[in-house]
Amino acid sequence: MGEIVLPRRMFLWSMSLIYLAAFVSLYVQIPGLYGNDGLLPARWQLPYSGKTLDEQLLSSPTLLWLGPRLGLDTHTAMELLCLIGAALSLAAMLVEALRDSVVFFCLWALYLSMYQVGQVFLYFQWDNLLLETGFLCILVAPLTIIRGSRGVREHDRVTFWLTRWLLFRLMFASGVVKLTSRCPTWWGLTALTYHYETQCIPTPLAWFAHHLPVWWQKFSVVGTFVIEIAVPFLFFSPLRRLRLGSFYLQVLLQALIILSGNYNFFNLLTLALSLSLLDDQHVLFWLRRADTADNNKSRLWSWLCYLVELAVWSLIVFGSIICFDLKMDTAKNAISSRTAVTYHQFNQFLKTVTIPSIWIGVLSLTWEMITAMFRCACVSGFLKRFCGTVQWTVIAAAAAAMFTVSLVPYTYMEHDSHARLWPGVRRTYELVDRYQLVNSYGLFRRMTGVGGRPEVVIEGSHDGITWTEIEFMYKPGNLSAPPTVVTPHQPRLDWQMWFAALGPHTQAPWFTSLMYRLLQGKRDVIELIQTDVSQYPFHQQPPAYVRAHRYRYWFTQPKADGSYPQRWWRRVYDEEFYPTVHLGHTDLESMLNQYGLKDKSPPRPMSNRTIAQAVRWVRSQVRGVPAHILIWTLIACSATLCLLQGLLNRNKETPLTHEAETVNDHTGNSDDHKEEEDEEEHSEEEKDHVGDDEEGEEEEEEEEEEEEDDKGKDEIVQKEKF
């Protein structure tokens, strides 16, 4: 694999952007979710126990334990940590020197602090993935602040390889769990005929994708299986074009998901991890710049590589045709497909490839370590070589440890392989599990909403007779309202409403807290439903009664003449989800006590310290601004500034280019002049040998001048490359 300097820089910049989106998205929702009047106050997770700070951090690793020492309550401390995280990530986007190991450690620690008290609203797979990827950033990023250099390190390829291994685990597990779950829609290749309308928050394009022909939907499921199960093995291919092909297939899949659904920063994280499949040569190809690396491969070797690549892609296509019985139906101009393998056969395949896939990872990581070791050995200077060897030793040990511990969640999908792991590895995983260093993954294990999308609709009333529906900003409710586009923001209440609709309300205790806060008319909770409080139907006076019903939603169908309907959705009443309650209602009080949702202790009094006042001032400035608009504004401004910086740096390179050309001309003229002098000296030597000593001194001076010119030329060319 070629050099990875540019993909590594792109990865770190992308992670800064993702951290920015994650912190801002969470910050906007903190008062309604975790405030003193929120759904699940965070202060309940950090009760006073009389323990020392070290004991508190050991029991629950979160910086929020420092809040009381700063005179801040838990709610204000959470907002402060989110603001610090957003500011750090924004600065890292704009200043390359801040894409540093220390900065990424701070970002990881800040998000882990939020995760520890986030409860059900932060227990999503993309939160785990962000923490695991964020920890890898600590190893991948340079130590600029302390060491003072952003130069390429000999062990960068080892640390960057860990992101490729994480991408493999993520994609392979996501494909495998769809079949090991025995979900009939995945095995019947009909999952996408339900997915677009039953996903949590679809986009407007999901309506159009839902009405694509059924044969195309089934063929798309086949493509998903190929990209998620077969293609990830190409991540470790020694052939460059196979890795690039797998990269573009991952980008295609993630782009289609982004266009049809709102999955916050999850797909952006996957795209960032996919950058580990690139090299400098391909990035320079994107930038239309020539690669200065020498290509000394023989023509025979190139042809052999082409044949191997053709064989690999042919094998994948042939295997897809056999496993899914792909046939061309010329009568219908369609491609027919069905699953031609049984669950037992797939389970045997999984047992066969799980352990070999681990050994593939071992061999790939070992190769990167050996390559990095030889690079350290080739460094000139004893001190530099010694320091590089020490760094390589530490990084190689850390990479081997991360890889070994990750085998525990990776083998969850295959029981026999998991049982063969060394018990010491499992004990180590249990020790670090609280820090979310490695996790198991597998999205869309089972397809929900086969009989219609279940949706909970909350209603409020002042008299118990006339009821008004409470419409959410993002999730479906109003039949005429078009689906929204909110990526990379995650409205966490809307997401949990989607999960709550899949079962009884007793499986979602927080829902009782939501009904209680609506009866109280808490503004922070109302802003989770409608950022513009004036759009909330009970903004002037809280409802006296609330209740909830479950409906079944479907996308509307195009009209017979091909025109589009006026409504996006149609629905049918299903059942009562939550009974009618009011403040003081016996059932409501009993459920609040049962789920522990009553205030156990009074909140801390509001602090008047400067830090607390500054946090409240920032909150007053962003209140009422929709979160997705705020995030995109910050991203757009940051990207514009980065683009302007790139253009300015490019303009600064132009004078260096002209100067290098001038040096080239001067060097060429000096060479011609030297040749003429040599000819004259040669003719004079034939005539007589007078003044030999003087001519020898002149030749030495000319050679010194030539060496200085060449040295100047090399320095300018190096500056131009930089």
C-alpha cells in the first residue's frame, strides 16, 4: 500500500467535523432531556455518595463529577462540556495543528462523559462507534502540541490500519446479523420494500425509492449483502485497485442511505472510516496532481495484477449469481432473484470464515508492523532511530492490544469462535468495556413495520372532550407534512418515540415522564417537540389531559394518471398506547413512583458564578434555532474558511513555482557555460601547459557554485511539494 499522509489528514479533519455535529446536536437537547425539568434529569445518575473523586471516576468515568467543585449543577456542567467539545472540534477543523492527539483525547473524554449519564437517549450504536473511532483518533493523530511537529511518523500506517479493521468489523457484522436473525424479509429479499417507509425519519426521496419496482428492491438487497459481507474482505487486499473498488462500493452504499434516510452522523462516520482504504496516489488523482512516486513495476507484473483483480471480481459476481439465483427475465425486463442458500449453509459459512478472517487481520497488521519497523531502522541518526524505535514499540503494542480486545465483540456473531477465545482476552475486554474502546455492531437486524409503520400520536385536551394532536418537528405525524432532512442532527426524542411504538409503553418508562412534563408545561421539553414554541398547540396553557394512540402509517400511492398525491402518508387507527391522565391521576403517580421518575432530592440552586452565567448566555443566543440549521451553518462557515485557506496557500505556492523554474534556467545556463569553459581549457592544454594550477582552482570554484545552485534548487522543490 502506498503512502497514507493525505488520507490520514482527511480522516482527522472529517472526525473534527463529526465531533462538531455530535456535540452541537446534543447540546441543543440537553435541557429537555437531562435538565432539572427534563425527561431524565442527569443529576439522578450522579448522586452524592461521599466518595473521593478518584473513586467516583473509577465507578463512572465522567468529567461531570467536577461540576460541584466548580459550583455548577449537573445540567449546567453538561452544557459546558458540550460547548467545550464543540469549540475544540471547530478549532480542529480550522487549524491543522490542533488535529492533535491531546485534542482528540479531550474530545473523546468529553463525549464519554456525556455518554455515562445519557441513559437510553445516548445508547445508540453510532454513539458507541463515535467513541471507538474517537479513541483511535488519539493513536492516529500526531502529537503536535507537545512534540511541535506534524511530520510523518514511521508508525502512522500501523495506527491507521486500526481504522480499517474497525470498518471491516462494522460492515461485516452489519451484513451477517441480517441473516443470523432469521428475519423473513431479509431472507426473502423484500426488506427494502418496507424499509423506506418504516425507518425512523425518512427523507422525501424515501417516498420515491419506496415506489421503485419490487424486482429492483430485491436486487438492491442482494447488492447490500454483497457490499456488506463479501466486499469487506477486499479491505486487506495487497492489490491497490481491489481496495479502491471496495472503497467506492462503500461510498455508494452510504450515499444511498444518506439520501433516503436521516441517520445523523452514522453514515458520515462510516465514510470517514472508509478513507483508510485510500492512499496518497489516489487522493492526488482526485486533485489532478501528478504523483512523484516512481512506478518500476514490470509489464508482466501489471498484467498478473489485472488478471488476479479480474478473477476476484468475477468470483464475487459468480458467487452472487449462485447464492441468490439471479436470472434475467427478458419478458418483464427485470432481474429475478431469490435466496438459494439455507440458514444452515450460511451458518456453516460463518463458522468457516470467522477464524480465517481473524488470521487475515493478524497477517495484515503484522505486515504493517514489520514495514514500520524497517522504516524506523532506516532513519538516519542514532538518536532519531532510537526514538523512532521506542515509539514503534509503544504503538505496535497498543495496536496489538486494541486488535486483540476487539476480537471479543467481533466474535459475538459466531458462538463457537467466541468460545475459542482465550479467557484472558475476555477479562481484559470486561475491564475496558466501560470506556467503550471496542464495541459490537449490527444495524437493521430485523425489519420492523411489516404490517404498517407503527407511530405513536400524543393528544392533549383542556376539557377531556376536544382533543388536539401534538405534532413533532421531525417524526411522521401530520399526513400532509413532507418528510424532513435533518442529517447530521439526531433528534433523540423522535428516535425513542420510534422505538417506543414497537411495543407497549411499559417498555419505555421515559414516556411516562414525557406525559408528566407535558401536563406541567415544561418549556425545555416542549422545545424537543417544536423548537418554535409558538407552533406547539398548548404553548399558552398546558393541557389538562393527555393521552396517546398508536396508528399504522404507510406512504401514499401515486395517482392512476402518474401525478403525485397531495398527502405523503395514510394511516389507520391501531390501539390505545397510553391512557388518559392528568396531574394527580392515580395511575400516573403510581407509574412515576414505579419507574423512579419522581424527584428524589431538590436540585442545586442556580449558580451566579461567571462560568454559569456565560453558559446561560450562550443558551439564550441559540434558543429557538432549529438544531439542524445551527449545525449546517457552523459546518458551512468552517468549510468555507478551510477552502479559503487552501486557496491562499495555493496562491503562495505560485511564486515558489516561478522561482524553481528560474533556478532550473540558471542551473542549465551554468552547465552550458561550464561545458564551454571545459572545451576552451582543453584546447589550451593542447597548446601549452601554462597556468595549470590557476585553472584547477577555477574548476573547483565552479564546481562549488554548481553544487550550491543544485542545493538551492532542491530546497525550492521541497518547499513547493510541501
